[in-house]
Amino acid sequence: MGNETVAILLALGFFGMLMIGFPVAIALAAAGLLFGYLGFGLGLFSLLPLRIFGVLTNYTLMAIPLFVFMGVMLERSRLTEELLDVIGYAAGGLRGGMGLAIILVGVLMGASTGIVGATVVTLGLLTLPTFVRRGYSKPLACGTICASGTLGQIIPPSLVLILLADIMGESVGTLFAAAMLPGLVLAAIYAIFMLGVGAISPQMAPAIPLAERELITTGQLIAKLFKVVLPPFALIFAVLGSIIFGVAAPTEAAGVGAIGSALIVAFSGRLTRQVLTETVQNTLKITAMVYFILICSQAFSLAFRGLRGEDLVHQLFAFVPGGLTAEIIFMLFLLFLLGFFLEWIEISYIALPLFLPLFLQADVDMVWLAVLCCMVLQTSFLTPPVGWALFFIKGVAPPGVTTRDIYVGVMPFVLLQLVALVILFMYPGIATWLPRAIGWM
């Protein structure tokens, strides 16, 4: 049995174990070790420790637990509730204003947490009952929450961008700068859509009643804007700005962000023993999950490459008509499909390294390609029937909100994301302008 045949069996074995219920990390390690041994014997086991050691000692990846701590601290302290109240009242006079507030909070949470599941669950728990009570269309409410919650996939300091920087050999600061404008463009497209719905169909996105808005004066609103919105915004600016402009390394800036988030929560009077305990525990769980998958993925990728699986990938792309542009579109389509079944971590460390050599040889801009991949992975989070964001919001939806409401609600936002993806594909400068302007490229 040839090595290429074993490589195909390796991929099939991995997906087979997923289908019968094995955890992703276990399926990766088991398939890699078994078929790697069948392909080239015990040599795999002598190389694997070096690969694992490289992951565990990667200085850039040390930023992951620190950014996770920063995000979980802000999320666990319930500062999000105050953010929603303040921005909601500020935009409440507009038709679709509450939806606009959710999008703005999604941008702020994405830039401070970068944890999609936590953001969607938090926004769903806090806002979905209020959306329904104020007369918003249930599908529109569900779609807005899911889409806003997934903005953390592309808006820095996204964990996806940190891993893509390591995989593609680019600096974290470069990818953070490259993803900034595309993320804001996507959020702006959402906001325009929401305001358009409010203008065309006000019954779907009504304004907050005047009597409710009058409960807080303009002076109180301005004071709360400075007290609630300014501190996390300043923290985000300090952390991302120091990375993008080269003042600090990503790991150093992440450490500052972790300490800064704790200080913000402490000054707000919410830093209790319980909040600190829950933050540390959740940081440990999320970080352990990420690193465990990264470690297990080394066995799979090492076996697949050793079995010359990359040659199979190159042969597959050779059948794609249309040249390099068509090959990039084909790769993005494959990533989109994989997003139905796999987490972004596995896709990033398993699928992408198989495709990248082909595009490196063709001299494709890796920064632009990384942002395209990131946006595709974000789209897969929303797409029925198995988009992860849909499961997150279904788990916290109040009675009366059906699965159909969620699926119908996210479809316009999936289309909007595809529009943003096409815009980015047609105009790479959206991703490359800022890194070039500040001298990263």
C-alpha cells in the first residue's frame, strides 16, 4: 500500500472518528499516530516530541492565555451589561437603534475578548428577551446577536489572527493591522443594514419608547459614556495600538491588557473573589483546550506530510480551471465547508498548512490571504445547519424563540458577510493599506 493511499485513509479515518463521536483532539492524535506508524514506522515518534516542544515554547502563542484572561475578566465582571444599557439608550431614538447598539457592543467585545462563544452567549442572555419585549422581529434579533457576537473572529486581538500569524510566518502586529479595516467595514455593513431595516420596515426594528428613554437624562448618559465606555475603549486602544505601532510585542501587550482589565474591573467595584476565581478557571479551560488541540494536531500534520499528502493537495488544485484566482476561491470554499464540521483551531492547523505551499510558490500576498481565511471562518460560524453561533444562541434563547427564527435571522447576515468577502477579494488594499502605512509590509 503506497504512502498516498495511507494519506487518504488518514483523512478518512479522522473524519470517521469525528462522525462516531470522538473529540476532535483525540481523533487528530489517534489518526495521526496510527496511520503515521503504518506509513513509515517508529520514525514518527522520534520527530513528534520536537514538534510538540516547538508549539509549547512558541513565544507568540504565550499571548493566547493573556488575551483570554483579559476577555474573560471583562466578560465575567458584567461590564457588558452597562455597555449595552448606555449605548442602547444613546442610539435608542433611532429605528433599529437597539440593533445598532448590539453591533457596536459586538465590535467593542470583539476587540476586548475575541471569544466568540462567550460573546454570543452574553449578548443572547442580556439582549434577546429585551429585543422581543420591545417588539423587534425575532429572526432579526437572533441574526443581529449572532452576527455581532462573531465579529471577535476578525477584529483584533482575535485568537484566530494570532494562530494564523504563526502558521503563515507573519508578525501578529501585521495581521492585527491588516484585519482592523476589514473588521470595521463588516461592522459598518451590518450597521447600514440594520438602519435600512428600521427605515423600510419600522415594525421589525422599532425605536425604544420615548417614556423609557426619558428615564435617563442627557447629562447622566454622557457621564455613563465616559465611565462605562471610555475605560475598555482606552484599554483596547492601548493594547492594539502598542502592537500595531511596534511599541510592544504581542505577548507584552497581552500582559498589559490582562492587568488593565483587572484594574478596570477593580475600579468599577466588581472585582470580587468569585469573579477572579471564575476568570482564572475559565482562562485555564480555554487555554488548555487550545493547546491540547494544537499538540494533538502535530501528530496529524506530521503524518500527513510524511505520507506525501501535500502532493495529493497539489494534484487536487491542478484540476481547478481558471488559474490562481480560481484556486484561491476553491481554497476559501473548502475552508467554508470545513467550518461546518471543525473548529477554527483545527482548520487553521490542519487544512491551511496543506494549502499554503501552493500559494507561497505563486507569490500570493499572505497577509491578504490570512484576512480572507479569517473572514471565511467567521462566515462558517453563522451558516445553518451547524454554525456554532446558532447553537450558542439556541442554548440561551427564551421560550418562544424557535430554531427557525434563528436560522432565518442569520441568513441576511451570511449574505452580508459574503458581500464583505467579495469586496475584500476585489480590493486587497483594504487589508494591506494600514500595514503598509505604518511600515509593517
